[in-house]
Amino acid sequence: MKKIPVIFILSFLMIFSLQQMTFAEEDEEKNKNAEEARAQTLAEAARAEKAATEAEREEKKANDAANAAREKEIAEAGNYLKRDGGIKKEKIVEEKKVEIKKIKIPSKLKKLLPTEKKIEEITNRTIWKYVDNQHSMNKETGIETMTSLLRDITRVYDPIVSKYKVATIQIKIIKYNDKDQLETYWNEETSASIEKIFDNAYLIGSPNENTNCMFNFSEKGAITLCKTDEYTVQSIISDEYQEHFSYNKLKVGSKKLQLNQDEMTTRIVQEIIKEIWKNMNTENNFELHKILESNREIKEKALRDNEVAESEKNKGKLENQKKEAQNKNKTLGMEKDKKYGIQNFSCIKDEFGLVTISGQFNNNGIKKDKVVLEILFLDYEKNIIFKNSANLLEIDEFETKRFLGNTKIDKTFSTCTIKTDI
């Protein structure tokens, strides 16, 4: 009986030892797996680092090749300027590099552009942001240009269904010293001259005597252009859905297009012109959209004024010629031989019963306010079957006034006569 407890204790100790050995084997297996996973991760990281290093090396090699190609192109571009072989390529390349650096210097024209804060004040909210600015300078002509692009940041272009086309505004400032050089530059850059653009404008106006402005529009946008003695400022909005201003079809009269402070092209050009004038200490308190007037109405008014002036001129000339003729006739005594009263009278009936009456009245030396003409239609027995009358007004001395008229008569007549009340 004493052996039984001893055997039980020994069995318990053997089972406990076996469990400890099993747990140790499991821990060892787990540690081995973790070590293998870490080793695999380190290997993958090493491969990624090697690939990145190779990519950087390839990119650097491509950049070096591109730079070498550019330097070679610059050097070759200057070869045609050589008159002998004494100029080294390195010198030409260096001079070209210096010129490029000069072009990259910020332009003073950029300071004339309205800031994004100013544009935000105009629109009362953040809509437009500058996305591009380009500057160029032609040393031969002295023409400097600044071109900028604004984009509506509230809109997103959908490339799949093209649901929205983002509205943009292009601003261009040209500084010039010679008008002929500007005209040449303009003709090379655009398809129409400045004069033609102004002539075809919808609205024109002048903030002062040295500045002329125009405005034109279509269903997809608008343009405002102002020209001073030194600057040309242009603003073009491309707004196909007319989200910023309603550019309707050309209308006249009470329904014609009316500009206001919300039209962006006029507001932007106005701000730039004001900035130019500020530097020149010139009065700049104006609103461009209120100054611009209908080009068509201005042309029509000028045409009417010219017609009135020409008419007055011709009227005075005719009166002078008439008086000269009258005086000449009196001097020569021609009025004594002239036949006064109705002359060259005729009445002709066509197949439709319409009678054409014509003739002339030669006045004597007495001016008459009115002369009554009575036309009589007679049958074959000289009876009056129809009569009509007409008036000649304001007949001067010795004036010949011709008359021509029509009347309808259904009866058959043999002849017609005419007589006056004098």
C-alpha cells in the first residue's frame, strides 16, 4: 500500500515534464517562424532600396543627357553668328545662358496685374486663381509682353462626358515704344489689326483723350481691349456656359446688351489701366462699363450729322446757284423770251386704265406759295367726263417745277387738258 502514493507522484512528475517539453518545442517553432519573416522583410526592403537607387541613377543619367543636348543645341544655334573661327563654343554657350537668365527676371508688368485679393473683392468671393504667367521681351523692337491665365477654381472639368468646361480669363499686357512696331507685332500675332478690332466692336469709349477702349462679345465669352500711348491691355473670358455673365445675342434698342460691374473683362482692364495711370499721376476715377457706348449708334449718329451738314451745304450751294442764274437771266433779258405757265403737258393711259400725267410749270418773276393745277378729261364731243387737281407749293421767281402723277379712270376719254388758277 505504501508503494501506491509513490507511484502516483512519479507519474504526475513525468506528465508535467512532458508538457514542459511540448511547450518549449512550440515556442522554439514560433521564434523560428518570426526570424524567417523578419529575414524575408529585410530582403524585400533591400531589393526595393536597390531598385530605387537604380531608378535615381537612370533619372540622373537621363537629365545629364538632356542637359548635354541642350548645351549642344545652344552652342550650335550660335554658330551662324560667327564670322571667323576665333570664337569658342564655350563662350557662345555662356553668353546664351546669361541671356536666358535675364529673361527669367520678374517683369515690372506683373505688378500691373490685379492681385487675387483684388479679384476676390470684385467678385465678392474666391473664384479666380492665377495658374500661369509668361513674360517675353524683344530687344530689337522694344516690345515687352506679359500674359497671365486665371481659372475658375469652383468648377471641375469632367473628361468623360465633358459636362463642365472650366471658365478661364486670359490677360495680356503689351508695353511698346513705337506704334509702327506695335502694329507689325500685332499683325504677326493675330489675324486682325487693332483698327479692324475697334471698327467691329460692339461698344467703344475713351476714359481720357489718350486712351481708347472697346468691348465685344459672343455666346461663349467676351473681350475688352484698351490702348494708350505706351500700353495695350487685353482681357478675354472664355465662359461657354455663361456662368459669370449673360452674353446674349446682339440686340439693339431697349433690349441691347447692358454692361455692369459684374462683367469681368471690363473690370480687369479697368484695374490695370488705373494701375498704369497711378504710376503716371493721372486721374483714374472712372468706371469703364459706364463709359463704353454703342459703336453702331455712334456711327449712325456721325452718319446722320454728316448727312445734315452735307445737306445744308448743298442747300446753300443750290440757293446760291439759283440766285446766280436768276440774276444772269435778268441781266440777259432771257425772262422776256421764256414761256410761263404749263409746258410740255401730257396724259397717257395704259391698258389697265392708269393715266400718267406729266409736265412742268414755269413761274414768272413773282414768287408763289401755291399753284393749283386742274386736269380735265374730255370725251370725243369735248364734254368733261372726269377731272382731278394737284398743288405745286413754294415756287420761287423764274423757277421751273416739274410734276408727275397717276390717276385711275375707267371711262374712255379722247383728250385731257390742264389749267391753273393764275
